[in-house]
Amino acid sequence: MFQLSKEETQALRNYLLLPYVKRVLEMDMKWLHHSRMKLPRPYLELIRSAMSLASTDLKWAKAVLHEKGIRVYIEETKEDVIICKVYCRGYNQTYRYSSIQIRNQVERRILAYFVADERLKKRSTRSV
């Protein structure tokens, strides 16, 4: 059995989650383009900046996995479960994620990208 470092684990999670994040943001962007909102441009810019951050993080994750020689294969994508195999340092390990886990983590990641502005972070951490 092998143990991934914190950096490797974070890169693995990013590698698995960020394609879903980008797909959700693209769908939301299409929805906004076809909606009847009066001012869609601020929302579209917010989504574009989140997509940019997600792309940067995905690029970092791929670079770390490649540098460490870690290979990730998505074995099965069933309706309720996503199964992936990780090959690292001569060992392999299987990870299973439920669709609910993926959805919750994608939602948290999108929220984190939306409130990435330092001014918003300072405002939300200030005690009342």
C-alpha cells in the first residue's frame, strides 16, 4: 500500500474534480447567454474568471501528477459511483466517489472561486 503526500492528494482531487467544475460553469454560461436577464455581463465575467482559475488549477494538477509519475485512470462512471485507479511508485489504489460527493465538492469549489476576491474574504471573516 502506498501513501500519497498532501500535494499529491490535492493534485489528484483537482484532477478528478476540475473537469466537472469547468463543465458546470460552461453549462451555466450557456444558460446565462440564453436567459432574459437585464444585466448578464457581470455574471458572465464572474463565471469566466472562475473558469480561468479552474483551468490554472487543473494545469497545476496535471503537472504535479506528471512530475511525480502518478497515472490516474477513470475505470467506470456509473450513475451513482465514479471509480478511478491511481498508479504510483509501483502500487495501485482504487478510489470510489459517489455522485453526491462529487456534486458537493464541485459546489464548494465553485463557491470558493466566486469569492476569490481578497476584499470579499476580508469582509466575510470580519466578526460582527
